Amino acid sequence: QAIKDQEGQGRRVLEEDIASHVLQLTTELSTFEDSATMHKKFLDAACEDPFPLNSTVCVKIKAVRALLVTALEDFRRLQMWIKLQVPAMSDGNNFGVEVQGAILGQLSASHSALRGLLDSFLDYHCSRSGAVDKVRKLLKKNVKQTQRRSEKEDGSSNDGKEDKKEVKTKDSSHDQTQDETVNESLGNPDATEYIADFDTHAYQRLRWALEEARDHYLYAWDYVGKNLSRLEKPRGTGSASSMYGY
């Protein structure tokens, strides 16, 4: 019964699921805007609120991840369906079996490619937080250098004498002053451009992932459909379709 269920699932993927899931991918693709438009939106958002969590990219990652997981399951079921059509070993008339092997190889390659696409988004938040931290450290370093130059100039104008209590107060306020200055400096065009570029690239990769998943579906539907008779009856119409006799 389990074998029949697996065969039924594979058949359903070919006859129904591919069409409906390609439609879902196409619908999701239609919600994407062009890169130039999104880059401007990301840049404007970064200027107003320095480096917030990019909710647009986060929502898209969740949507694309769900579609890729579905695609992986579909390709797994197709592979299982074909494996269950492989006949018992024989000395001859194995051309159909070779066709089955070739198509299994193509489906396996598509499955691996889709898995790679899914894995590529696992490190988005880690990479983005690293990019933000990198920019913050650079800006803070610049702030420290500016403050030191300013202190030297102030020190040279008061004969090198300064009340120790005042020095301690000034030192204790440095961190707060630096943080405030860094927050103001996050409007730096290069800093905001860097993060906007990072998010735009992630957004574009999500679009490419959907397009690639759609193409894998269409390619599988085409080559499986063209060889359907060989897949189901690898040794001709008079032979059992499976080594299990189903």
C-alpha cells in the first residue's frame, strides 16, 4: 500500500502539482519590483532610520523559502515515482531503463540546485548584521579620531593645564558622545548606500531563486512528459511497469 501511495503522489505531482505550483511561483514573482526601485526604497529607509531590520526582504525570504520547500518535496516525489517504475534486472531490452536513469539524474540535479537555493538564504541575517557592525565600527573609529584631534587643539590653547576632575568627566562622557555622533553619522551616504546595496542584492537573489525554481519545474514537466511511456513501461507495453509488479 505504501508503494502505491508513493506512486500516486508522484503521478499527482506530474498531472496536477507542477501546474499549480508554477502558477504560485509566477504569482509571487509578479509581486517583485525592479532592483532600481527597491534600491531607492531601501536607501530612503536607511536614511530615515539607520539600518532597521529590512521587513520587505524578511517577508520575501519567508515566502520564497516556503515555495522552495514545496518544490523540493515535489522533485523528491517525482524521483521516487520513477524509481518505483524500474523493472527487474534483465540481460536485454534495457533502453527504457537507461531513459529512467537519465531522467532520475536530471531530477536529482534539479533537487540539489533547489536545495542550494534554499540554503543560500540561511545566512542573510548573520551576513547583514555583520555588514551593519562593520559600518558602525568604521564610523565610530572616525568619530574617535575626530574627537582626539579636537582635544589636542583644545589642549594646546590652555597651556596644557586642565582640572583632573574635568578630564575624568570628559572621558566618562566620551562613549555617550561617540554613540550619539555615530547615530548621526549613520546618515553618511557611503554607509547607507552600502547597506542598501546589500539588501537590494538579497532581494534580487530571491527573485532569481523563484525564476530558477519555475524553470526547473517547466524543464521537468517537459522531459518527463516527453518520455512518459518509457518511464511507465520501460520494456514496452507488454511488460510489468515495476519490479514490484504494480
